[in-house]
Amino acid sequence: MPAKNRRTRALLRKTAKIIVIIVVAVIPAIPIWIMYAWLIAQSFSARVIQGILPSGFTLSNWRFLWTRVSTVYEAGLSIWPYVANTLYLALGVAGLVVLVSSMAGYALSRMEFKGRMKMMEFIIALHAFPSVILLIALFILLNKMGLYGRGYVTLTGIMIVKAGLEIPMASWIIKGFFDNIPWDLEWAALVDGCSRWKVWRYIILPLVLPGIGAVSIFSFLSGWSEFLLVYTYVSNEKLYTLPVLIYYLISDLESMPQWGLLTAMGLFYTLPVLIFFSTSQKLLLRIYVGGVKG
Amino acid sequence: MVRVRLENVSKYFGRVAAVIDLNIHVRDGEFVALLGPSGCGKTTTLLMIAGIYKPSRGRIFFDDEDVTDLPPKDRNVGMVFQSYALYPHMTVYDNIAFPLKLKKTPKSEIDRKVREVARLLQIEELLDRKPGQLSGGQQQRVALGRALAKEPDVLLLDEPLSNLDAKLRVYMRAELKKLQKELGVTTIYVTHDQVEAMTMADRIAVMNKGRLQQFDAPEVLYNRPANLFVAGFIGSPPMNFVEGSVVERNGEYFFEAGGFKVRLPAELGRIGAERGEVVLGVRPEDLEIYRRDGLGGVEASIYVVEPLGRDSIINVKVDGTVLKILAPAEIRVEPGQTVRIRFKPSRIHLFDKKTGRRLTYS
Ligand SMILES: Nc1ncnc2c1ncn2[C@@H]1O[C@H](COP(=O)(O)OP(=O)(O)OP(=O)(O)O)[C@@H](O)[C@H]1O
Ligand SMILES: [Mg+2]
């Protein structure tokens, strides 16, 4: 009898646990999953019943990948120049962030200098500021520096601004990786016959590589998805990035509804995010767990 | 193999003097222990020999070559760090092979040497693992393997046994000593454990607060400690110290401190009398306990008895001073009991109270 009792109680506890997990983690995610499912279904369907139910299979919504499509926004619109713009911005941001934050992270971790602690606190605070409030100041700054309204130069300006916003947090992440490399390890390499450069190349770099990888993915994605800065500062339509393009296409919906095309483009735009997060989950987790455990 | 010579080497970190005026000559193939309490500058000394730190003053020689300004990679030293410092992203094999690869040794030769060292240290079955998957003792052997595989002229070991459990430590002590003699490599071994130093080293350099205290063979350190620090640091249980003065009575010399009176050998007494204030030192095993009166010696009362199995440490009180005596376990005494203790005259040490230096006669 008591044994059975205990078993029931264990079962109950287990069920309760599952219910809690469902309520806390699964249910809130359901609407998001439904929306994604709908996007995917929509992008492959020929007609839409009642504006909601997709029906009939077609690839024609994805035709923007291989032909020009006509939209209200632009008659013969090809997506590839916009992809190139977005890539230019995202890769640039990633490159700048990695370059600066790996050096800054090294300095923060390895070098003793006055006000180091204060500086690190300040960096954290900096990251908490929303970039919206900087829009006006940035506008003036970009203008004065001649980075406004000058084609790719403007996009480069945005790249620098965006990288600047990402660098503090990235430096922190990379600092954590440097912190995990004891001096002994560097010294051992020196004694084993390394020059300073070889210590960096064979010991330090491999150990901070996960951090650099994670930081470059994060900053790439943040550049890829940047909307506000591009929307505000880029006046030349040829230089729009994908999020801004999609935004304008959505505004045109009322006059010329092309649901299928838009959903396909939207999915195409999220592709890098999906790819990165599905391939580098382990890496991303390590940032939070932290550590160079072999 | 080389001789290692440190001449007036000092190292300052800002205002902190980590090592002061160190003079050490290590012979070819010798096993020297650097012994001292935490923070006395042992690791700093080792890192200067390895070339990681540059001495603030003084020169370092390998044989007759001045290596003071030579970078670590050109010194051909092998080093085992206190933390082992294995490369976490490399396998054990690659860890051991790393110094050889840097020397551009041919692949087949690297393989031969790595396997040879692995066999020597019994870590052959670990070669494919990463350091994170090894126990402390295994890591220690890999670190040793990495230091040995490159066939260094000088082997530097920084407390390599301190992270091991007691049993493994005793085992590795003997293994390391044997290995060092087989390879004949000049070895400098850092430790704060006097037993480790005494059992393994040909000679011991005792350091305190950055200064060399004495550099000699273990038995000399034990039997003729140069000063109070060495006398107190070496030996367990430690030497007993009593402060007092030496007086002469009818041509005989006595050490006196309150009710404490010990006859000294004539030569030692004469020097002691010249000094006035001295510290008498005597090792626990150089004191004898008597239960009967009439044999001379000093009256004492039993304070605490600490049995060790084969021996007991008997703590006695003489006029307020506690002395430790190492006695066979058969001697049965009770706390509070009154006994007499006798000092073996030839085993009494006297130190100058002001300078702490040993008083010697020739
Ligand atoms: N990089 C450094 N910067 C400043 N002070 C240092 C540095 N390295 C060592 N010291 C100081 O120099 C002194 C000697 O240090 P060292 O590491 O050589 O001691 P140790 O004998 O190896 O001690 P332990 O047994 O604890 O390892 C200590 O007081 C230490 O605080
Ligand atoms: Mg040390």
C-alpha cells in the first residue's frame, strides 16, 4: 500500500513538472511557432482562402530569387543588390567588432591600468542605452563627418555606429575568454620554445576562438537585422538593406497585396539567423557557461 | 647538461622585493631543492632561470654562457608549473610533442620521443585524451613528460607534487628522484615541504623573504643549521628554542634561563659566553626523559603526550617553557608527572639572539 502510494505521488510530481514546463516554456512559444508555420505554408501556396488559409503548392512566391519581380515599390525589383547591401553592413559590423573587441578584451583582461574596474562598469552601462536616443546626435555627427547621403559611405557610417554599439558587450564576452587563460599557460609555451607571436597563434588564439566565433555571429546577426539606423539615415533607395526593403513592401500591401511574395522574402531574410542558431548552439551556450575547459 | 649559476640576482616587482641578492651554483646533473615558506620568492627565482622574468639586478649563467638576456625559447629548459599549465585544447600527445614541433624535429622522431617518454612515465594509454579528462596525478606526469621530451639542459619543477594526495606524493617522490638520476639532468626543484626537499635533493637552498638562508646538503642543514630560520624550518617536529645566556662557573659553562640550567661542551660554552644573550636549540630527538632523580639534567613536568605509533611526542614544561621530546612509544608517562630531561651535549645548538646566526667553533 505505501509503496503504491509513493509511486502515485512520484507520478503526480512528474506530471506537475511537465505541466509547469508546458505552461512556462511551451505555451508562450506557440503563437510564435504558429506564425512561422503560417509564413512557411503561405510562402509555398498559390492562393489564400479568407486571407488566412493557404492552399495549392507553388514555388512562384520564391521567384524573386531568380527573376525580377514587379512591385509597386519598384517595377523590376531584383533582391540581390539589397542582399549585397545587407551583407556589406553585417559583415562589416562583424569584422569591426571582432577586430576591436578582441584587442579590447585582451587589454581588459591582461593589462593592469588605472580605472580598469570603472571602465568595465561603464562599458556595461553603455550597453544598456537604447540606440534610439542616439539618433539625433548620430545624425549630426554623421553629417559633420560627411558620412551622410553619400551612397556607400553612409552605409559605412552606419556600420561604424552599429559596431560601436556592439563592441562594449563583445569586449566583455571576449574578456571572459581571456580571463580563463592563466599566465602559466603563456609562460609554459614560451619555455617550450614559442616566440610571443607563436604563443598567440598556437595557444591564445585557439582558446579564445570560440569567443571570437560567437561574437562575430552575434554582431553579424545584429548588423543583418539592423533596421532603425538604415531607415533613418539612408535616403538613397538603392542602398536599402533587406529589413528596410521589406518594410516598404509591407507599406505597399494595401494597393497591391502580394502576401506570398512577402512571406517568402521574409523567410529568406530570416535564413541566416536560423542557420546560425541551429549550427552553433553549442558555441553560443559556452558564452554563458563560460570557460576554456578542454 | 649544464651548470646553473646565479650571481647576485635580485627581482623587484615595483616596491616588493621578491628575491634579494641570490647566489646559487648548481652543479652539472645535480638535484637542488629551493625550499622556503609561501611567498619567499621560489617561483620568482625559477621563472628568472627559465627566462620569463628578467632579474632586476645580477646575472644568470648556464655553464659559462651569460643567459640573462636570452629569451626562454633559446635556453632549452624544461619546466613543470605549479598548475601544470597543460594546453587544454591539445591532446596529451600533442602537449608532449609541442616543444619538439617548435624545434622542427622530424615527425617520425617526434613520435618516437613522445612514445618513449610516455612509456617512461606510464601514460601511454592517455595519449589521445585531453588534459581536462585526466586526474591530478596523470596531469602531473604529462606535464613532466612535456618537460622531458625536449631533452632539456635544465629541468625546473615548481611544486609538482603539491596537488597530489599524500600516498601518490610519497610514491612520486621516489619515482622523480630515480628518474632524475637516470637522466642525469640538472634539476631545480621548488617546494615548501621540507620532507620533500630532504628526501629528494642532493643539496637544498633554503630561502626566506627573498633571501638565501643556507645552501647545503640535507644532513648539513639538519645537523648544522646556519641560523634560527633554517633550524626552525627543517625537521618535524621542529627544533626547541630557549632564550637565555651562557655563564661560566669554575671553568664549566652553563646555559641558563630562569630555572633552566644546562651544561654545555667547553668550546661551545666559551663562544656562547662571549655573546651573552643567546638562543639554545635542541631537536626533539636529542632530549632524553628520565623518571628517576640523581642523573643530573633538568626537572620538568609532563604537559601533553601525542602518540604517533612508533614514537610519541612528549610535551614537557620546564619553568614555563614547553619543549617537545621525541621518545619511543614504550615510555609511559602521565600528564602532570614530574620527570627529568637530559640534553645530549654534542647535539646542542646555540644561536646569536640578535642576528639569529649559529655560533660555531672550529
Ligand atoms: N607578478 C608579480 N607582481 C607583484 N608581486 C609579485 C609578482 N610575483 C610575485 N610577487 C611577489 O613576490 C613574492 C615572491 O613570490 P613567489 O611567487 O616567488 O613566491 P613563492 O615562494 O613561489 O610562494 P608559493 O610557495 O606561495 O608559491 C611574493 O611576495 C609575491 O607577492
Ligand atoms: Mg610559487
